[in-house]
Amino acid sequence: MKKAIGTIFPFLIIHLICCGSILLFLISSGYLLLLSNESQNKWFLLPSLLALFLAWRELNKIEQKPWKILLTVIIYLIISYIFITYLFIPWWIPGYEGGPLL
């Protein structure tokens, strides 16, 4: 049961972020264009990977369960940011210059 929740829950969260109501917000506010430009420039890729490495290293040192859960959520958010910004958006909308998608 734990493995099913551990795999289904992250997938659903990513799906809601990419395809849900947040997509409308990203398009209407211009943040989707900003993320699309970031996927081409890769300014935050190295700091994101560094933050991921540091959080992962600290996760193995911490014994208290609340801090371990918080660091796990932070690691998940960093991995999600890297996946969405540098892999998914360039594949899904290559050369996006702003405006509605549909």
C-alpha cells in the first residue's frame, strides 16, 4: 500500500501541476513564457541540482521524522521543478513565444 501511494500520489501532483488549473494561471500571467525561456537558458539548473544534492545529503543525516518528511517534500519539489522546466515544457511546447496554446 505504501508503494502504491508513494508512486500514484507524486504522479497525480505532477499531472495537476502540468495539466490542471495551474496551467491556465501560467499562460495568463506569462510565467509559462518565463519557464519556457528558462528551459533554453538553463540559468537555474546548476543551483537546483546543488540544492537537490544538499537536501539529499541532509536527509540521510536527520533522525527526526517531521524534518525527514519536510526534506522529502523539498526534494520532491526540486525534482519536479527540474523535470517540468528542463524536460517537459521544451518537449511539450518547443519554441513557445507566448499566447494561448489551444
